[in-house]
Amino acid sequence: MAEKRFEYRYATEDELEEMKQREFSGWMFTYVSAGLARGETFDDWIREMVVGPNFVVKSYPRFCTRGYAFTTQKRRRSSTTYDAGVCSASGDDVYYGHIHEILEIKYLGMVGLRCTVFYCDWHDNTLDRGVRTDAFGVTSVNSRRKLQYYDPFILASQADQVCYIKYPRVRNRDDPWVTVTRLNPRGRVQGSSELEDPLQPNTSGNLSAAEDLAGVGLVVDLTDFGEEAVVYVDDEPVIGEFHQDPDSDSAGDDDSETD
């Protein structure tokens, strides 16, 4: 970025950022290729990544990661639940949208790099025109206003799940504003950390405060679930974001390949 600032001294920060997004992959490939020609060493995954991904990707109707079960907007039309709402934060800006397609991208080579991205339709995030927050902290989005510039892709690891609920209106039923409700990941319990000391029976049968929390026997220890805990609500085959086996790519009869 410093080289671009020196080369284009009169360019604005937005222009430099756009230039970086457009030219970074080519610059990275040139940098690694020149380094290899000089005898420098790079990790295998870096050498495979700069070559670029395979042009054939897999499309899935459902994807489970970080306690969320995401589905595409096309699939939710035949379902009684809604799992296609998504939001993603970039700095202070929060974007709300719907998942249009779930794609798995692979890189050629021995390492077998892969990543999962969401192709999304985003709502306009302009304050008071596309998104607003009332005095009670409730966020609403205008379902008819779309994001003006083209930036549909996000990594699955950047996505949080939301659902959109219409206002229960009697007169103006065509009101485009819908409320945003964030969903809690499965396997996580949100609560206050200001809890009283747990009580456990001692040998005499009386209750006393347990000094060592590790000695308290829990019926269900939610701390063992970890970040990747997912509860599957049906038997439909899905893929995981951190799938390690490059040879087992089957996700049931619902997956398809896109050129």
C-alpha cells in the first residue's frame, strides 16, 4: 500500500483501496514468482493459493458452521423455517441480506486448500434510508432497497445469522420495513456472569458453597461443545466449513457443480 501511495500521490484513500482490491492477487502472484526465481522459499499453501482457485465450484443448499445452520433463499421457500438471513460487519458498518448461493471453492495442489463463500443479496445500509434503529434499540431494514455497488461475496466465517420479521400492521400492510432479529448459535448459552456461588451437598447433608468449580458435577457441560458445535435438526447431508478430507466431497443428492 505504501508503494501505491508513493506512485499515486494524488489518489484518495478510497481510490487506493479500490486499486488494492483490484490488483492485489496479481501483485501477490508476481511477488511469489519473483521470490521463487531468486531461490526464496514459501510455504506450499502460499504457492498454491497465488496460482488461483479451480474454475469449477460446488454449490450446496445448506451449510453448518460455528453453531449456525445456513440455507439458501431458494431452499427456504419450501421450508417452514427461515435460515437464509445473514449479516456481516466491516468496521463500523453492518450489512444485512439474504444468502442466494453457497459455494465451495477449491485450489489445485497437494495441500488441497478450500474455502466456503456465500453469494448474497444485500440491503442498502444507508442510515435512515436502508437501515434504522429506534429508541429501544430495535434495528429495521428496508426490504425494497438494495445495496448499490457490487460486492456479493463473504466468507462463511464472516457471517452471522439473522431473521426478518414484519411489523403486525393493520392499515399499511405493504410497509417495506422489517425488523432484524439476531439468532444465537446452537450450543451456546447467553447469560449473566454475575452468578452466586454454586451450592453442593457435603458429607453431612447440608448445603455449602463449592470453592472449586471444577469439582461441581454438571448434568450437561456446555463448555465442551466448543466453537464448532452444530445441532442438526434433520438427516439432510451437509458439509462443514473446516472439512479436512479433500477426497470426500459428497454432500448428498442436493449438491451441484457450477462452471
